[in-house]
Amino acid sequence: MIVYLARRLVAAACVLFAIAAVSFVIFHVMPADPAVSACGKTCSPERLEAVRIHLGLDQPLWRQFTDFLTGIFTGRTVGTGQYAVVCDFPCFGYSYETSQPVWDVLLERLPVSASLAFGAAALWLIIGLSAGVVAALRKDTLTDRTLMVGAVAAGSLPIYFTAVMLIHGVIKVAGLLNYPEYHALTDDPSGWASSLLLPWIALALVFAAMYARQSRGSMIEAMAEPYIRTARAKGMPERTVVVKHGLRSGLTPILTIFGMDLGGLLAGAVITESLFNLPGVGKLFYEALGSSNQPVVLGVTLFAAFFIVMANLAVDLLYAVVDPRVRY
């Protein structure tokens, strides 16, 4: 298990390094000049050159990338002389708009995205897995067809349509909730839950449809295996056969998509956070794109890559728990 874990950690580190290198090159060969974005369009040529030197943009690209990568792990000093600024570990640079360290900005927004991701994930797992297992155990019955038709209908609706319909129906027509205004969990638990309820439902409806169909197929395949017949022949309770043997075997493909989905949501759900006015990482990314705030865009990109890679690493480790054959 230790060797398996070491291999996966090395692979994850290589993927993160490649993503960092490619993202850095893309952002530094774009037509938009980072110095212009930092200094402003009315910046004089002399001031623009001073900003370029301060940001280290006068250095070769490889040197800029080395400094950037070193800053992530050890911190670095941005600028020289009396204008030098110490950027503490982990250093992703400074926002052009607020002059805050990008890392601090990301940490401020992360709790919102994490609350949205974990809450929605819990809902879609409960709904999707339950519907898929029931449909598989009632294969080719009216229950099966009803659940799968509902899953296809829910999954075919884009998230922005579902979100707008929820806002219109629940808030404007029924008046059951106020328009979402995010409150921190520690400050106002009921306000926190109220502000996230509709976003949770919107995401859960979309993702649960995919999980229902996937879990149904996996369960049908697993329940047809010879060891299921053997377990039943031994007189095991049907609940034990379904949960311990059938569902566990069918979880492998579910873990794959769950790792990708949860990692992506932790990195920010751009559309959902924007529609429901949630100050998360996704909305930060949208705002940074609109203002050409390149350090923030690059920071969010690497932040997203980290969560997705780590989620896949966690999935690989869970594979080894669910199916020990994976270790070999």
C-alpha cells in the first residue's frame, strides 16, 4: 500500500507541475500585457517600464517561471529596492485590483465554495445512489422506467435554467425564501443554510441524474455476478447481499466521477455562484476574467488543478480500499 501511495503521489506532483508550467506560459504569452493590467491603461511609458521591472517581467520567461514556482513553495520578494514587497509562502502574486495576496483572496472565498460543494455532493449522492439502486433492483418495471425518465429529464436541463427556475418559483412566486445573501456558518447558521439551500438543490438535481443512471448500470452488472448467486445460496439476507456485495462492487465507477465532480466544485462553480450571488472561488474567477486580473486568474487555475488532482488521488486510494486488486 505504501508503494502504491508513493507512485500516486509522484504522478500527482508531475501532473501539477505540468499544469503550472502550461498555465504560466499561456498567461505570459497572451496578447494582454500583465504590466498594463497592473498599471492601468492611462499609465505613462516610464511608469509602465517601472512596473514591468517591479513585477520581474523584464526577465526571461524561464526565470519568471522559476521565481513563480519557488514562491509557491517558499515565498519570494516581489520588486527591488525600497519598493520590494515580501510575498509569504505560498505566493501566487498580488491582485491587481486590491493589492491583496492572491492566496489570501482564495482562502477568503474557499469556505463558500466548500460549503456549496459538500452540501450539494451529499444531496446528489443520497438522491442519485438511492434512485439508481432502486431502479436496478426493480429492473424493467414501472418504477425503473419512471426513475430513469426523471433522471434523463433532470440531467438534460442546464444548470443555469434549473437555477433560474428555482429562483423564480421558490423566491418570486411562492415567496418561501428571500433572495440568497450569503452568511458565514459561524455567524448565522440558519442564514448560511438558507442562502445555500437553492444552490444545493440546483446542483444536486443536475448531478443526481448522472449518478442515478451510472449506479443503476453498475448495480445491474454487479448483481448478475456469480458471487451474488453464491451469497444468496448461502442464505445471506438480501440486504447484506445488495449492500455489502452488490453496492460495494458497483461503487468503483461512481468513485471516479465523484472525485472529478467534487474537485471541480471545490475549485468553484462559476455559473451557480454567479446566479445565486455567492462570493466563492467561481465568482472570483468570473470577476477576475472580466477585469483581466491575471494573477488571480492564474491562481484560481492552479487552485482548481490542485483540488481536481487531489480528488483523483483520493479516488485512487479509495479504489485500493474498495477493490484490493487495484494495489497490484
